[in-house]
Amino acid sequence: MEQHIAYLKAADPLLGHVLDVVGPLTYQTEPDGFAFLVEAVISQMLSAKAADTIAKRVRTLLEEELTPQGLAAADEQALRSCGLSGRKVSTIKDLACHLCEHTRALHQLIILSDEECMKALTLHKGIGTWTAKMYLIFVLGRPDILPFEDGALRQAFFSVYGTDKEEAIKHQGTLWSPYCSIASRYLYRYLDLGLTQGRVQ
């Protein structure tokens, strides 16, 4: 048994049940940090279906490739016509322009601590704590990030623990640490598999 699985099962039996039901979890980090951020901004405050639809329209507009250069040059009204709000267009274009000038900015996050990464990402207008945490988990592969703000995580957590209060999630996070990201990935998968219909007893 892998070290992190054994640790999480010993620390939290309810989560251990989730790990058993989900089974071995394989994943890779997202290779394109900029595209991930663009799609994360698109998905803010939207259902997954709506966000996917808008992201596909933006990709079609840009001939399938999300690059800083392409989005910096994209017409604002054309982006709005894809279904993006003015605020999201502004956020995406500002980020794209920044990365056109500072081409290594995202790559340099690799050497920073979690806290430093969060600070660097949230300096950009429209990129908040949730988006930054998603980046740390899914792009940088940081193992100990707890996205307690995330609606999907809260939904899965409620199914297992009977509450989705921030304090409760943070408390479990103290048990999961230093593997909060891995625990979160299992809860996401638990939700994706449709296993949250009945609360774990």
C-alpha cells in the first residue's frame, strides 16, 4: 500500500472507506498552466456544463489553442460573444498580456512555496484563492492543498461527513495533512463516480 493511502486510512476511517470504494487513483498534472488558468477563470461561478460550453467556444475562436499571445490579441467583443462576462474577459486578457511580457512567470512558480505561489497567482485581478488552489493541485501537483471553498469538494464532503461547514472541512484537513490534495482528489472522484447518493455510515 502506498504511503499516502496508508496514512489517510489510519488518520480518517471515513475517508478510508472512500478510498476503498474509489480504488486506485491515477492522475497526471495538467501540462498547460496557462490554458488551465483560463478555463478555471471561465468556470468561476458556473456549472461544469456551462463552463465546458463556453471554453469550447473560446477554443474554437482561437482555433483550439489557448495561448497568451492568442488571447492577448483576441477581440474583446468576440470573447464576450462566447459567453464570457466582461470581468472574465478582462481577467483573461490581463493575464495573457502579463505572460506575453513575462514568459517564464508560471514556470517560476515551481520553485516557490505553496504560500508564495498563492500570493503570486492572486496578485492577478480576477484570480482568487479558489483558482489559485486549483492551480496548485492540478498543475503543480502540490500534495497538501485543502480547497475547502470548492463546491464539488463540499458536496462530496457532505455525503461522507454529513456537513459541509468550512470548520468541519478544515478540521478533517488537519487529519489529512500532509496529503490534503490527495484526499481531495479522492473526494472529487467519489463525486464523479456518482457514489455520493448515500451518506457513508
